[in-house]
Amino acid sequence: MTTFDPSVPPPATEWVLTLSCPDQPGIVHAVAGALAERGGNITESQQFGDPASGLFFMRVQVQADAGRAELEAALAPVVERFAMTWELDVVGRRRRTLVLVSKAPHCLVDLLYRERYQSMPIDVVGVVGNHRDLEEIADFYGKPFHHVPVTRDTKAQAEGRLRELVAELDVEVVVLARYMQILSDELCRDLSGQVINIHHSFLPSFKGARPYAQAYDRGVKLIGATSHYVTGDLDEGPIIEQDVERVDHSRAVTDLVAIGEDVERRTLARAVRWHAEHRVLLDGHRTVVFH
Amino acid sequence: MTTFDPSVPPPATEWVLTLSCPDQPGIVHAVAGALAERGGNITESQQFGDPASGLFFMRVQVQADAGRAELEAALAPVVERFAMTWELDVVGRRRRTLVLVSKAPHCLVDLLYRERYQSMPIDVVGVVGNHRDLEEIADFYGKPFHHVPVTRDTKAQAEGRLRELVAELDVEVVVLARYMQILSDELCRDLSGQVINIHHSFLPSFKGARPYAQAYDRGVKLIGATSHYVTGDLDEGPIIEQDVERVDHSRAVTDLVAIGEDVERRTLARAVRWHAEHRVLLDGHRTVVFH
Amino acid sequence: MTTFDPSVPPPATEWVLTLSCPDQPGIVHAVAGALAERGGNITESQQFGDPASGLFFMRVQVQADAGRAELEAALAPVVERFAMTWELDVVGRRRRTLVLVSKAPHCLVDLLYRERYQSMPIDVVGVVGNHRDLEEIADFYGKPFHHVPVTRDTKAQAEGRLRELVAELDVEVVVLARYMQILSDELCRDLSGQVINIHHSFLPSFKGARPYAQAYDRGVKLIGATSHYVTGDLDEGPIIEQDVERVDHSRAVTDLVAIGEDVERRTLARAVRWHAEHRVLLDGHRTVVFH
Amino acid sequence: MTTFDPSVPPPATEWVLTLSCPDQPGIVHAVAGALAERGGNITESQQFGDPASGLFFMRVQVQADAGRAELEAALAPVVERFAMTWELDVVGRRRRTLVLVSKAPHCLVDLLYRERYQSMPIDVVGVVGNHRDLEEIADFYGKPFHHVPVTRDTKAQAEGRLRELVAELDVEVVVLARYMQILSDELCRDLSGQVINIHHSFLPSFKGARPYAQAYDRGVKLIGATSHYVTGDLDEGPIIEQDVERVDHSRAVTDLVAIGEDVERRTLARAVRWHAEHRVLLDGHRTVVFH
């Protein structure tokens, strides 16, 4: 995109624009007009008007020769007119991601595998563990591992270290990949909409600790996992994705755990991918996910 | 089986035997021996020893020329030796079933369709409605419809009528096919293990009233249904079957209800079929389901 | 919409517009502009540009006080400029549907149930059977049943009768609900894009006759169904929807048939609903399905 | 099991016995009797009589203090009487496995992950690649990597090397984890029932090369994978497991490939696990899988 040859038109960049605003007539036309003005060709577009919240949501992919400044300038009057919350990014850009883990390897292994081999658009810039168990996995994938132990007494200090890492590494997304520590309300608030957790149950069933043991006791026939944004309200953040697997009476709790790991890793992987691709928009306590 | 021609051996009846007892060595051998003694040929058999409850469960299908009395005699010493709870039935016998409904037709339509066209082994001997809305469906399938209205004042009286119908019609299974009334603890106890309910959520999520509205508010990505035995403890009976369907942000509560109806009817149909086929055994608060 | 009270604005009609045309910049903007011009408020919109075929597809739902003539006038220049194939309908209008059956009841029962109780937007204006077996079901739902027997010698005559019914009843959609006759190439061509079939296998596996027997022989672990538009090329028309169910070694062919019926009825119901809601667009030999 | 302390009974070993034979009365009783004779306690047992093939299949897990020789001696008369094919193994023993790969990493990564972290009962004793691309993955998991390139001219030689490795490493199971070479009929025959392949389509759809491109062209709405035993008849071996994933019109062939990788790895993992746990029995061209 940076070399100049007047005889060859530069390939168009593909941009992704997401926005939300109070619903009213004319939004699609105005956005499409602003993009068309700069020669943009819409290749994919989805809209949703939520009658419950009165909000309108839109995700557009557009090919354009225009740069960011030009596009922003074209969109500025529309953004102002409709009081939009919006984001503009280049399609496929890898988002800078910090992964927090404890001892369970399945989610970390899967995310790093997908980054390297499946072009998931994340750039894992670091792995933080409150234990050292998974350091070798980070090493294999060439990722810096930061050991940040957490005890009752060092919790504040550990969170300070997390904040430093987020700042130093210019982190955009924090993934709790079976990180067995609870973040403080304050940190949740400061990183709101940027922290994705995987909970090992089909929420709101079996909130809290030992969900597979609870599931076993209740004799459920499907076990599940839930990936959600983290808010101060534990296990209550907006849900991004859920999935389940069938089980039967013959499964012990340890079996449920092992089967659940497969559900967890694929549920988390989808949530992280969709978030990284700007497919997830917040609608109050719910999410809009554009596939 | 009733005509006699000494030159043609009668076709063997296929029997299904289910049993549970405290686990210990030798059970399978003893049961198989008792059946072999009467010339039985085991065509299908499943066992499960639950390490948690210490109970052993078994379901056997056996072809035998022997009659019920002979088989029971052969099994009697085994039953006594192992302190078994057991049941013996002819495979495929249609179990006498009473269906209770209110206004929602989807489960009733599905059960009657499956009885008539899909050889589900039930014989619906009556339909009870606290409203008259579904009488025409019962009529079409040639089923007696009993209108038993329920108000706060007539609840006891209505339950009396239910008990009468269960007794008069020699009912073996009661199906609550979206029956919007709560049975009394006493009736639940008296019909324990014979009443199957469909709850319109993935229990234990969204217990209680208006589960689809709750599911909408929580923004879940899968909605489900749970079929369970009814106990006095509302929505807490042993689960027989659960299933889910994927939904997304664009679905209003009314959409969730419509989508949920499909999940409910197939979840209930499976539970009723498996119960009718003697595939469901009680293991405390859980069920063993032999497929 | 027809009574006039100057003090109360009439409720806006909701329209659905579907279109396809060669892809190029500016389509969304032009369509949105034409609709905005008549005061239309876009409530739902989806687009897809197929890089393989070079075609662009769009489905828009729009609330507008304008009548059909006005909207068509507003869209005319856009339609001409982009050489669009398009369709405009009122959201929720029940499409006039003719259902063709033989002896298997499951798909017919399900469609009529969904029309009556689940607001599937179809108006079944008649049921045609080459056997009389399902006449009672049509009767129960108050649908005229037409017995059109087919033998080798009367095939042409029977098709003539079908054409008459399609014309007389002003039929928009023909559903082959396990109709065991093959339509002639000519009829397929004349009704192209209007005839939906359910094939009892996961196409392209097990084309042709007795697919469940073929599936049994091959020992598959999932059985499926495929709903597709009918073309002259048997079992090769554009696929609208497919689904599967898990089976195991213990299932005989008759079990596969019974299990398959559930898959067939839900697969066909989805295809018919989506078609009736103008969600299915033809992209050569493939379909675009906007959910 | 080998130290002797007369006051502490040794913990019982858990054995798994699988067998098949022509069906006839008395098999279960005879087997259960032989095991009971040696103090065996049956903890899990499943039987299946196939009416089509006339064969009977059984899988029993039994806790017994007896050693292999004792159990075999007890079973010998039963085996002879019923002309059984049978196998006896210790539950949980890791079966010696050789994994063959080319360039695609997803199945190899998943199998090695499951061996190390999920107690899949395999012991991968070597990885063979016809390319070197995946050597680093084998290294990370501490597995010897054997580079056995294959060209048209060296095919026979390469197969010779495979045979050597199978012999030297005492291999029990060969897994073709997206190995893009076809084994010779002779090798298939010699390793019959020991080689498991993952085919990247829902067989019998899209046999042969480039199945995802075929699936794209046909416009299917679900893509699948099939794991099967390898026979000389390419893509026609007995199916062990199949699974599918939903796709829509917006997916390009490359997307189908990426989505398919998830289906492939979980389908292969299940097949390998079930084979390793002695849950898969051959019934002619079909498999019996005891869950």
C-alpha cells in the first residue's frame, strides 16, 4: 500500500465499521452515502434494530482506497447527526491480546494453536500465569510468559502488575483462559468490554464454584460452557457464545470435566474470534453478534 | 400366541426386565442364569454400576417361550438374594397414558401423532384439559377429552377428579404436556415415578414462571427444554432428557417461545418414549437412561 | 390501512424487498436512498456479495406508509441502473401453497400444524395426494383434498391436473411433502424456483431410491435430510436446508426411517418458512439464505 | 500388584473383554459365569445382537484379582463353545500408536494434546511425516519424528520403511492424521482393523480429492468429517464416527477448510479414543461402537 506506481492502482484496503445509536430512519442511507462518497464498495453489511432497547446496530465491511483519516472525515457528520458510538478497523488486523491462565492448559493450547495455524486474528503478546505450569506451552509458541502469583495478601500488587502489562504491551483484549482468580470490580470497570471469560457451565445454571460437580449432582443430560464479557458482577456479564455437549448417567465428575474442556475451548475460541473480528456489539446487558 | 398348533412352535414373546439393587459381584451371571434356565435368549442388555450411590442397574430384553409366571418364578430367588427392585413387561406393550394439557397444543399434537403414526408405545386413554381449547385435537385422534377446570377454590376437587380418572382408566403414565397447573405434593407422592413433565427451559436455568422472558433478559445463545419426573419439589424432579436450540440477538421473546416449542415437543417425546420402553431407572435424584 | 381518520396516522406497512444483480459499488446506498425518499425506515437488512458468481444479494425489511405503487416507482430507476432481479412483498403475507403427498403423513401433519398454530406464513390452499391415505388429515385442518392418482399411463394427465390446480388456486409455492412421484422436466422448468422438495438423505449421499437402506448398508453414524428446490435434474436442485440426527449400530432400517421422519419434517418446515419469508435467493446452483 | 502383603488384598485390576460370535442363547450367561468363577465383578457391560449379520457382540469391563492367564483359562471353554473372536486387555492401558502426517497440523496437535493432558489411552511412539513441516510439533511433545518422503518412484521403499517402524516400535494402532498418501492394498490388508483414517467429508458424500471444494460447489449447508478403518477400498472402510458443522452461503472454500479442521480433529479424536478403549467392533462392513 505504500509504494507508488502511477500505472497500477493500489489494492483497496478492506475496512470494518461497527456502530450503534438510537434507532431512526435514514441511518443506513447516511452511512452508505458517506462510504460511497469515498469510493467505498460495501462487501458485507448487517443491521439490527432492537425494539426493546430502541438501539440500532450496524457492521459494514467496505473496500476503499481511502485512508483512515479520509474515512473518518467522511463519517464525522453522520456520527454526529445520529449520536453514534463507532469503531473503524482494518479487516484481519490481529488484535493485541493478553491471555491469563492458571493450571488448566486446554484453552491456552487451543488459542495459541489457532493463532499460529488457523489465522485467528489475534496477536498474543503475552501469557500471564498465577502458576508456572503452562510456561512451557507459552515457550513453544514463542510467547513471553509472565509469572504473577496471587495470594490473599498480594492480590492488589498482582493486579497492579496486570495493569502494567496491559499498558506496556498495548493490550486490546484480555482473555481469561480458565484463570482461576477473580478480578477486582475496579479492574473490570477499567477494562470494560475488553475482557472475555470462559465459564465452565451453561450459565445461568451452576454459577459459582465447581459447576461440573453441581451438574453431576443435578443429573443434567447436557453440559455446557459460556463465554462472556467480564463485569464486576461475577458470572453475570453479557454472554457472547454458549455451547453444550451431551452426557449420560455413566459419566463421573472427572468425565464431565474432560468432556467440558472440549466445549470450553471451542466456545471461548468462537467468542475471541468474533470479538477480534468486530462482530460483537454491546446492547446493554446483552450482545448483538453479527455472523 | 393364543392359537395352538402342536406342530408349529409359538413365536417367542420378547420380554423386558429392568432392575436395580445394591452392587456386588455375580448379579449379571445370576440374572442371565435365571433367564437361560427358561430358554431365554438375551437380545439386548445393558448394565450400569453407580460408584456414587453404590447401586447396580440392569435392563435386559429376552426372547422366551415362557409366560410371565414362569419367568417370575425363575427370577424370584435372584430377586430375593440381591434385594432387587424390578419390573417385567412385554416389549412394545402400549402403556396406558393420560395427557394433561392447558392451551398450548404443540406437545399434545406431537404425542398423538407419534402414537398413531410412529408406533410410540403409548395408549393415550384420555386427555384432560383445564381449558377446552384442545378438545378438537383430542377428538380428531379419537381420544376422550375430559374438561377439568381448575380455580383456586376448586383445586382440591379437580385433583380428586384426576385421581378418579387415573383409577378408572387404569393409567400407568401421566404426561404433563404444558399443563399450567401445579399438582399437590400429595398427588406427586402418590404418583411418584409415573408423572412426566416438560419444563420450558434448560433446568436448572430459569426455574419458575416465564422462562423464555428470563432467557431473553439474560441474552442466552441457546434455549432449551427439560423433561423430568415430577416430585413435590417443583422443577427439581429427576431429569430424563434435555435439549437445546441455537438462537441469536434478533429473536424476540415470542420467537423464543415458538422456537422453544419445537425443542419442548421433541424433548418430551423422547422422555415419554424411553419411559414407555422401560429405559429410564431412578438412581436417587438422578436417572439412568439405557439407550 | 383502509379506514381514514385524519387525526390518526395509519400504521406503517412493513415491506420486504429482495434483489440480486451484478456486484458494483453504490448498490446499498442507492436502495437505501430510494426507500428513504418515501419515508421508509429500514428495520432489518442483509447483503452478500458472492465473489465466485460476481453477484450481489440483498434483503431489506422496511416500514413505510407508502403503497406498493409508490415504492415500485421509487425503486424503478435503481432497478434499471443495476439490472436487478427483485421482488417486493408485505411482511407476514401468507403465501398460497399447494402440498403434494403420497402416504407418509409426517411432513403434511407438521406443515398444517405450523400453519394453524405457529403462524408459519403459508396459506395451504389445497392438498394433492396420489393416494387417499392422508385425506383425513387434510379434512381435520379444513383443507380441500384432491385425489390425483398417477400410473404410468396417466402420468401426463395427472400433471395436467396439477397445472390446472396451480392455476385455479393461484398457487405460489408447491411443496413436495414426501410425494413419491417424479415431476416431468417440463413442469419443473415451468415452476422453477417455486417447488420445494424434501429428500430423505443428507445429499449428495444416497441419491435415488431407498436412502435409509443405503445409509444402513454403509453404516453411517448420522442420518440426514435435505430440502431443495426442484429442477429437472433429480436430487440436484439448489439446497435450502439440511439437518442430521445421530444414530448407532443398533438401529435397523425401520428405526432409521422413523428417526429420519423427525429430521425430514423439521428440515422441510425450515425451508418452507424461509422461502415464504423471502429469505432464500438463488445464486446459480446454490442458495443464499438470509436469517 | 506385585508386592505381597498378606494382610492387604491387592487392588483388583480392571479388565476389558470384547468378543463376537454367531448369535445363540446362553452367551451372556456363559461369559458372566466364566468371569464370576474367578471372582470377577462386572462393572460395565454391553451386548448387541445384529439380526442382519446374525452375529453377537459383547464388551465387558470386569474387576478381578485374577491375572491374564487365569482369565484366559476360565474363558477358553466358552470361547471354543461359541466360536468367539475375542480380545482381553487391561482398562486404560495406553496402546502403542504411530501417527502419519503430511503438512496439516490440526489432527496431530490435537492427538498429542489429548495424550498428554486428557489421558487419552494412547502412547504415541512415533510420528511419520512425508514432509518435515510438523517435526517441531513432534519435538515439543517429545515424540520421535521420522521423515519418510514419498514420491512416485520411492513409494514402495517408503512403505517398506513404514512396515519396519510398525515392527520395530511394536505398533498397535496406525492413525492417518491427514496423511495425504494412499497406502497400498497389501499394506491395508496386513494392518487390517489397525489403521484409522480421517476423511474430510461426510462420507459417502464427496469421496476422493478436494472434498471441501466439492461441498462448496454443491452448496451444502452442513460440512462433515468421517473417521473410518482403512481398507484397500479407498474411502469405503467401516465408519467409526462422523460429525458435521453448520455453514452458510457466505463461506468460501478456505472457510470450509478451516471450519472443517475442527470437525476433523474432534471426529478423529473420538474414533481413536474409542478404538483404544476397545469400544469398536467390526461387524462386516459396519462397526458396533459401545459407548
